[in-house]
Amino acid sequence: MHQSEINNWIRVAARLEAAGLTETMFYQRARAISLGEPDPLQGFGVEADGDQSGP
């Protein structure tokens, strides 16, 4: 994942925290990515960045 994408996830996590929406999967994903942890949705068909092979 590019640094610009990580920076976006950091902003998303901060805004969700400010809104009190820390129990959502979207927040959990943003927080994990912003901390450098694995994407919690990787096992659910979400492709990794750069893995865009196809027709």
C-alpha cells in the first residue's frame, strides 16, 4: 500500500474516533492499516494493492 493511502486511512481513523464510531468494521480496518497491521478484510476477498491481475 502506498504511503498516500496509509495517510488517508490515518485521517479516516481520526475522523471516526472524533465521531465516536470506533465500533465499526470500517474504523477497525482504518486503525489496523494506519498502525501498519494486516488489513482485517484481506481474508474476505479484498485484494491487496497492486494485485489487479485480470482480463
